[in-house]
Amino acid sequence: IGSPFALQNTVTTGIVSTAQRDGKELGLRDSDMDYIQTDAIINDGEVIGINTLKVAAGISFAIPSDRITRFLNDSLGKAQYESSNIKSMFYFLRRFIGIRMLTITEALVEELRQQNPDFPDVSSGIYVHEVVPHSPAQKGGIRDGDIIVKLNGEPLMSTSDLKEALNQDTTLLLEVRRGNDDLLFNIQPDVIMQ
């Protein structure tokens, strides 16, 4: 029991009792499947979130279900509006650079310094948790563990700053702190259909 990544209001245990509990042991006569037995609490019929980001072993984050519902309702509304107006299949176009990222916070920096005492001295920006293989970010030179401190010459305060920039049709000039070096990268986002 503890507070992973020094995040407040957090308690986890996450124990898997066995990965091969036979369905017949559970009284399921026609089951030929093995079940994973955990101590996770399950609420009947309610999705509370969708897991999206694994930071480290035993530490992951999920998008809350109310945000997912809002996104799906907005997407459905847009798709219905467009298809009724143009009478064709509607695709969502989205610009993509291919990183999983976290906003730099004091707590995150403290936790990362425990794992790596040479972690750069930063107070704001975006921590690149993972770079997607073959993505514009990887092709442009961005690596796991980089810290994006500026976007087009302006300081980055949160991941939403980068997400907002992806809505514009421009190349991204990223200033990255890697160790003790500040590096510049021009990244041309890909456009993907959703």
C-alpha cells in the first residue's frame, strides 16, 4: 500500500492470486477457459474508465468514463451532422506526432529523480513517456525520457498546449531537454483518419 509517483489520494494493492483458475473450480460446467483471479473490486455493469497509459510497473492511468461518454456523444453528433449534410461516410482527421506524454509536475519530477538522480532540473514542460515506433516524433529524433520545454519558441506548461498546437496545420519546432543538453527538433505531424 502506498502513493505511487507521490500522487495524492492514491492507494493500490493489485494482487493477482492466480493466473489459471479453472472454470470448473468456479462451478461453470461448460467452461474450458482459465480465469485470472485478482483482488480487484468490480462494480456491476459500470465502466469507470478505460486504461490508456502505463507509466511503470503497477502504475497506470485511465480516462474517466464521463469524459469517454462526452467524447463519444460529441463524435456521434458530428458524424451524424456531416453524413446528413454530405450523404457519405465521415472520417475524423487528426494530426499525430506519436508520443505518450505527461505534464511536468513537482511530484513527477521528484519521483523521476528517485529513479534517475541525473534527471534534468525542470519545473515545467512535457515528459515524453513513450515514443511510438515509426511515428513522426521517432523519425524526427524524439526519444523516451525527453522533456519538451518549448513549442515554437514558447514555454510549454501542459500537455494541452501541445494538443492545441496539433489542431493547427503547422510544423512543430520543439525545444527538448535531454540530460544537460537543449536540442531543437522540427516535427511534421502525420494526419490520420479516425
